[in-house]
Amino acid sequence: MSNITQKGDAIRAAVKWISACRQDDPSRDLDQLVEPAAVKFNLSPKETIFLSRFVKENGDAATLSFPE
């Protein structure tokens, strides 16, 4: 049985995971969280680049949110 997921679900999950990590420790460097998130959520290179840009642009706060 295959799982059907919407495009962007993995990125949303990665953003939520990074947000949770930042809530636990707001001093954690965003650059050091992107690569583990990319591996954990099996992101493509393009998705990883998007994730990196997204968290850098929106990562001033400890909590990130991804538009639905």
C-alpha cells in the first residue's frame, strides 16, 4: 500500500520539527537544523534549499509557521 501525500507535506513537517527544536532551545542555529530535517523528512535538494531559505527569512522567532 502506498501513502498518498500532498505536495509540501514533508516541508511542512520539517518546518514544524525545526520549530519544535527552536522552542526547546531558541539559541540553536537554524543552519545546523536544516540538514538533519532534510534527512529526517527525505527532502529533495530543491526542497532543502527552499527550507533553508524559509527558515532564514522567518526564523527570527522561535516559532515558525508554514502557510497552509
